[in-house]
Amino acid sequence: MRHIPARIQRRVLFLAVVLLVAGCMLLLTQSADSRPRVPAPVFRAVRAQWPTRAERVKAFDVIACETGNTYSTRARNGQYLGLFQMGAYARARYGHGPTPSRQARAAHAYYLDAGWSPWTCA
């Protein structure tokens, strides 16, 4: 068996460490950016209300953030409720309901009046 020079051993070890660190960073980045799949009723409701792709992407980002990635129409945080975590006043004014469709319609009406500013996750 031949002896491998120390210089070559150090280079191989360095490359192995670099590849290991790069692989770990890739895994961490993927898991941080990934979120559960959007349920079909929520997807259809958002798609029906927001006409442009950019608006839909923003709406999905808001829903994911506001519901803690649960996409639940029953998500609750104090007085805030639903996919878009609308407060009691906004729900009364814009017609909130139990379905993704009604909640998306109400949130879109609110969005048309105020933009994304009412949502802290926007």
C-alpha cells in the first residue's frame, strides 16, 4: 500500500468538510423555505379572488404566515380568525364566513380598500 502525502490528505479532508457544510446549508435552506402544500379549497378560493400571479403569491404568503402554515379556516389568534386572521370589525364589514371561498372574498374586499397594510405578515 502506498503512502499518501500529508498535503494531499489535507486537501481531501478540506474538500470533504466543504461538501459536508454545503450539503447541510442546502438542507437547512430547503426546510426553512418549504411549507405544507396548500389545500385545494384554499388554493381555488385565492385563485378566484386575486387576478395576478404576484397577488396570489402574496395572498398565499400571508395565509401561511397568519395561520402558522396550517391553512386552516378555523385558525384563531385572540380576536383574529380564519385564513387571513381578520379582526371582528373587518369580518363584520367585509362579510367573513366559514369557508375558504368566503374568507378569501372578504379578505380580497379588505385588500381592495386597504392594500396589504392590515396584515402584519404582508
